[in-house]
Amino acid sequence: MIVPGSLSENAVIDTAEQALPVYRPTSHVRPRRPIELAWRTFFHISVQKFVRRRERFPLVTMLEPLEACNLDCAGCGRIREYLPVLTKTLTLEQCLRAVGDSGAPIVSIAGGEPTMYKHLPELIEELVSRKIFIYCCTNGILLERVLKRIQPSKYLAWVIHLDGMETRHDLAVNRKGVWRKAMAASKLAIEKGHRVCSNTTLFRGSDAEDLHQLFTLVTDMGFEGVMVSAGYDFVDGPVQEMFLTREEAIRVFRQVLTDDALKRIRFYNNPLYLSFLRGERDYQCTAWSNPTYTVQGWREPCYPVADRHTDDVDDLFRSALWENYGVGVNSKCANCMMHCGFESASVYQAFSSVGAAASLLNGIVGKRAGIGTS
Ligand code: SF4
Ligand code: SF4
């Protein structure tokens, strides 16, 4: 386990004798997200909204079985916020109870680094048997090892953290050799028949050309899609200057999400959220849709901010709580554009407007589709 701040700049994963793998498309058939995910999500929202008449309900359970990590990224709030409890992990039963209590059809397993969680194979097997869609977010370092114990499934996608091409990514994660390791593991996962996506967080200094190169490469390799999000300005982050204000984020996203890039690259985020990132649409946050369970309980109110933890997931859906959060309401929300708050908002909004629904549907059946995770 890495204690934040303990990594030297020279920390290296030894890749000296490894030749750079050849990253080429392994198939002419481009992978697509399962259509079942789209209709199950549509069904879930319809039932919650129109049958159960719930104003707030979960869409994605964010499950963090542990907060420890084998990296020390400068932009990471988690390993610093949970420093006193980095040795704690959830039991398998606690994980499954949290998923059951939330009731969302999608689970994003994050942390910390979930491949360090010893019950990960059993957890994934059980969730797959319940037909819950899983996005397992990983830095890729231990992925090859974990793949020996986990079978491919249409319900499971690996989400590989990649913040740029080799030089920029290794700098972002503060460790040389990580990019190669993550890319080699991604290639292996695709060859074994796993669904694989990438997730890129944009910070001050993110380079549009470098990111286009990365997105083109992973698209050609057979990644199912590319997710992007703005970094959240965690107060515990050691390098505060790296976080973008909203105005800056929109400027950077306009350079990254160009019309040409949107045509060529299969972005996994839905088109309404991408349009929001380009500053063309405005939404208020609906982060209650992504309840986040950790070793200290449910984060209240949301994935990036925990003003307290609670044992009762229903606490996160109270109207009184949401009077205190959101852009223009709380200073902690001022620069937030994270998909946990705003991608879901774009989806919910699509359920109340024909134009937005058509845009979303176009994304779901088209090249860049659907409902991403956080
Ligand atoms: S890999 Fe993820 S969890 Fe680990 S330090 Fe980096 S951002 Fe944090
Ligand atoms: S705007 Fe961001 S920080 Fe504020 S409640 Fe929503 S997700 Fe959380």
C-alpha cells in the first residue's frame, strides 16, 4: 500500500526489457456496449420516475471496497481524505448489501484501486449472476493478474485510467512505466474477450493533441469507448493549481471535443453531457443518482464531497439535503462538472424533453452512445 506523498519521482515499474507492444486493432468488428444496458436503464428510470413517482433515485451505485491504492496521483482526493482508514476494506457481504440497498442497475467499482481488493473476483461473479452491469475502474497495474481469475461477461467492463500518452500519463500518476503496464493489460483483456473502456480526467495542462492521439490509439485497439470528465478540485489535493475552473474546463473541452474528434472517436459519455462539457448546455447537478458507498458508509452528499457519512442510503435522496448543494448554492460545487453530477442530469432531463431525448437516442443507437458511468 502506498502512503500518499511517499513515492519518489524515480519510482519505476521495471519495463526495461519489455519491448513496446504493438497496439493494433485485433478485429474488424468494433465492440459496442450491450443494447441490454440501454433498455434496462430506460426501464429503471421509467419505473422509478413514473410508476414509483420518486423524485430522486439511484442510477449507478459507486462502490469503493477500499481506498488504498498502489499509486499516488496528484489529482486524487481519495487516498488523502481516507488516509486514517487506508487499511480498512469492506467485506464481500457489505459490498453486496450496499448494491442491494441502492437498487441501481449499474455498479461502478472504484476506490482506491479495486484490483487490490481480495474479494474482487467473487464480488464480480456475484454481481454478474445478478445481471448487474459493472464498470470496474482500474489503473491497470494489477489487471493482468486479476484477469486470471475473472471471466469475460457482457455485464462487466474494465475502465482503464489513462490521462494521456506515455509521458503525460506517467507524469500524472507520478510513476514511470504505468502507461505501458496499463496498455499491455488492456490489450490482453481485449484479446481474452473482455469489454474495455478508458477514462480520462482533464486537468490544467491537459494537452488536446496528446489526448487525441491517445483516444485514436485506444479506439483502434478495440476499446469500447472513451470516457472524459473534468477533475474535481479536492481540497485535500496537494497541487491545487492543477484543477480547472468551470470556464477553463469548458475552454479545454472545446479543444478536446472538436467536431472532428466527435466524429472519429467513440466517446462513451452521452452526447448531451459532451455538449454540456463544451459549454453548450446547462444542467443542475443530480449527484443523488450516483450514491457512493465506502469503508465509512455512504458519502453525503455525493461522490466528490463527503460532509458526512451515513449508513442509510435513503438519507441521500432527501429534498432538505439538496437545498444545500448544487452550482450556485454551495461553494464546493462552484467548479464541478463531474459526470456523477451532470451526466446523469442530462439523462434525467432527456426524460422530460423530446428534443433532448432524440439527441440521447441518437447517441444510444449511433456511434457515440448512451449512459456512461462515473
Ligand atoms: S490510481 Fe486512482 S485511486 Fe489510485 S491514486 Fe490515482 S486517482 Fe487515486
Ligand atoms: S455539483 Fe459536484 S460537488 Fe456539488 S453536489 Fe453535485 S456532484 Fe457534488
